[in-house]
Amino acid sequence: MRVLLIEDDSATAQSIELMLKSENFNVYTTDLGEEGIDLG
């Protein structure tokens, strides 16, 4: 399953990304809302 994570705090994003990856999710992370729209 794929997850798009949009989070402007890099430490929070990294923690969430690691947790999701440990559960075998494919995680795409960005800190920009507009980039998230393009990725979605």
C-alpha cells in the first residue's frame, strides 16, 4: 500500500515515515502542500 505524507516538520515526518515503512507501506514524503497535490 502507498502513503503520501505531507508534513512540514522534518523530525515528525521522519518518525512517521519510519513507523509506516516498518509496517511495509511505501511512503512518499514531502513538506510542500503543492508538491503533495502533484504526487497525489
